[in-house]
Amino acid sequence: MSRVAPPPTSTSGPPGRRELVRVVPGARRRPPGASRREQGVALVLVLSTVSILGVVLYDMQESAAVAHAVGVARRDEVQAEFMARSGLQLTRLLVASEERIRTVVAPLYQMLLRRPPPQLPVWTLADEVLAPFCDWSNARERGDEAGIDFGAAQGLGETPGTCSIVAVAENAKINVNDPLLRDGDEARRSVAMQMFALMGGYHAPSPFDPLFERPDAEGRHTSRLDVVSALVDWWDGDTERTLFDPGAGRVQSGGPEDDVYRTYADPYFVKNAPFDSLEELRLVRGVGDDFWATFVEPVPDDLQARTVTVYGSGAVNPNEAPPEVLLARLCSHLGDQPLCADPREVAKFIELVRTVRAIAPLPFFSRASDFLTFVEGGGGPHDLYPMLRALLGADHPLLFRPVTIPADRRVAIENDFVTAARILTIESTGVVGRARVRLRAVVNFHDQWTPPPPNAGRMPPLGVVHHYRVD
């Protein structure tokens, strides 16, 4: 019987210690320390894998967060736009209801001023009246303070955001566009006289003189009369330059109107058609940033501070127009009288009108003739000037020197004022979260409006939108 020889063994280690190592036939012998190196490589691989997965997961999380933020922002933007639309439509509904509101107020107005009320400027109160629909939390707080309980109202307070409303009458501004009720030289003269008065042309010296003594962006000097002519030439139908004589109050034509525009670095032609928007004024010669900030928009993005319009008929509303606009319209006829030529009388008129409106924000003039009576300093005890004279005293420094209106010009001057607003600009701003959307619409409410042929119809109850812009 044969014996199987045991597998060979080897010894290693320090002297005095024997360690038996079994040697497997056909196996490869590993050098000492090989397992530790393999463990180090595995650790590096694991750490690299974890790092890569972390970067991938972070990128996925970042992408998801960005997509979510974009989705929320887009949702808020859509909701803000519809909040702004709601404010716009509610304001149109409020204006359409003005006649019924006036019927309720008429007895009180008749008792105070002894005459029927004019059109009530309900659009100026749109933000306060429509607050329960646009700003529920603030409306509820003010209602609690006033003893009004909105608890029984249904549907209020369920909106995702708020809206704010500003509305102004366009006939409270000086119209620089082609007048609706005038044609030919009469239309050109009307606009030229108003703008010349607005720019201080009847004052000597005028506080606006330095504005027309500086060179414009093209290095040219543009006088006050140049700007007046350029504004008229932009919308009149001919290609001749308008020459305005403020002393005689007449206009005539002479020379081509495109000469200046052709010399610009980026030349263009005069439009020879009515303005489509207020921003188009910037294309007119002499209407730079300084002119814009002085005569067009003294306060940026403030509809109420704007002094000119391209949507008016040419007549001015004395119940709504700023005192500077009232003087410009009046002084286009009476430029040689102290109220127009004396800066001290001008300052008195402006301050007096502002003070009266701040104390009693009422439409004092039922008819255009009431305003002429006011500037003449006449009327009965219930007219504005006699009331102020009795209240302040005949020698009070705020009382301006009345004007004298020639009898043969009274009808023409009276036709340049109107106490009803037919075209309104409504600005509604919706806010949801961080999203803010502003809608600006020009709406015509004139009851005699008819659609252009061959269409047929009449004015819708909520008016017709002439201009619509989303910011």
C-alpha cells in the first residue's frame, strides 16, 4: 500500500517562529503585500463612483428645481395677467355705470352748487371702489374699520393675487395729434397754439428757454417754433413745412419738411399721418429726453402726470386737466393777458387750482361756460371764484387776476373745453407672487361712435379698445 506524500510546505517569518504555508499544486504564488494594494484600488473606485453619482444626482435635483421654479413663475405670470385683465374689465364696467351713479348723486350736487352735475370721474376712484375684487385683504381691513362686513359676500378673496388700477381721461391732456373735429389750417393752428403755450412761448423770459438753447443729440439747435412745426408736420398730409406765427396766430407752409430728417445718421421720412402711439413722438425733431421729461411725462410711467396725448379730440376737460394744461389751452387764445404772460399770475393759478382740488375733489364745472366764468372771476355766490374770494378774502395772494374774454371769441374758446370724458387710458397691474404684469388700454366710450364702413353697429356698453399693450 502506497502513501501519498504530504504537500510541500515552506517556512517564513522571523527566527524562532515557524509558520506553515500550504502550497497548492498549480497555484500562482502572490508576492507579499499584494492584497493591500488591491484594497486601495477598490476604495478609489468606490469613492469615484460615489462622487460621479453625487454630481449626477445634484444635476438632476438642480434641473428639477429650475424646471419647478420656471413652471411656478410661468403660472404666476399667467395668473397675474388675468388679474390685470379683471381689473381692466371691471373698470370698463364701472365707467359704463357712471350715468346710474350720477343719478343717485345728482340731488346732493344740486343742493351744494345749484346746478346739475357733469359726468362724474368714477374712473379716478376705480382702485378704491374695486378693491374687494382686486385686493381682498386690504379691502376687508378697511371695511372692518368702517363697519362694513364683507363676510356675506361670495367669491371674494379667492383670487391668487392682487391688481391695482389707474385710469385717466385723455381729454385732460394737450392733444398733439390731428384733432378729430378740425381740418386744414384750423387743425394745424389749434395744435400749434396749444403746444407753443405749453412750452412757455408766451412768457418773456420763460423758465423753459434754456431747454431750446442747447444742441440736441444730433448737434443741432432746435428752437421752440421748430418743435411746434415738427409736431404738426408729422401728422398733416402735405410735404411742406408748417410755419407758425404766434403773434398773428396763423400758420402757413414753406419749404420741404423732410430736410432735417434726411441729414441724420439714420435718415427717415416724416410720416404725414396721425400718431399711432405716444412713443412715436420720440421720432419728431426736437423731442429728446429733456423735452420728454419736461413736457410729455414729467414723472416716468405716471399716467396722471402726463401732459400730452395723441388720443384726444382737441378739447380739454377743465374738471380733470392739470392747471398747466388748462392754461395752455386758454392761453392759446388769450396769450397777451397777464394770466398767460405774467409768471406770477401763472403760479397763482396753478397753486390755486391744485389747492382747491386737494381740499374738495369735486367736478366744479358742469359746463364749459362755468370754467370761462371762473377765469373771468365772475358768477354768483355758488360759482367757484366768488366762493374762493369770500372764503380767502379779496386780497389773498392765491387769487389770480381774472382774464377778459372778447365777446366775438367766446364761442370759439368755449368749444375748446368739454366737461365729459369719452376716451380713457386704463392701466391695470396684476401681481401674483413675484410676477407682475401691466396692461395699458385706451378705451373709447363715445356714444356717437360708429364702426368704419362697411361695418355696421354702435358703441358696445364697455367701449371700444383703441390701443392695448402688455408689459
